Amino acid sequence: MNERKEEKVVYITKYWATKGISRVTAKWDPESPKMVSYKLPGCYMQYDHGADWHLTEEEAQARVQECVAKKVASMEKKLSKFKAMAGKPVKVTIEQCEGNENGK
């Protein structure tokens, strides 16, 4: 085990849409500065990378707001596509098994 690992309180935003922000005590290794690892009681060791963890609650809150804005834009785009389909005939396709020219 690497003795250079430091324990830090970090904020996990990986599951922001379902759990919110999780505050955990994690191990951080200066040799892998973009990754933290932690184990919650009764769970397996977990690893988070890059933008999925933050050193301050403020950074975590800002990241979640970025994610929310992106998700809202994505959902608005999907909604506009569904609205465009409303009341119009939908294309019908004939499904075939791919890779089988005879359809058997």
C-alpha cells in the first residue's frame, strides 16, 4: 500500500441526480491526483475520478449546477423533438435480422 496517501474530506458529485452531493473521507494519492478512493460501511471500495469529486462544497455545488444546466438543455432538445412529432404520422419501418440476407 502506498504510504503517501492522505485522508481528505471530499465531496462526491457522481450521483448528483439521484443522491445529491455526498461528503466522505477519502484517500488521495499525490501520484494519482485526479482520483480518490473511499469505503462506506457495508460497501465495496469506491473510486472517483476527475470532475466526480471536489475538495470544497462550493466546488461541488458549482459542478452540480453545470450538470443541471446541461441536463436541462438536453431534455429541452428532446422535448422539442417530441413536440414536433405530436399529431403527425410516424415513419413505419420493416425490421430485418441484420447479417442474414434471407431473413431466416
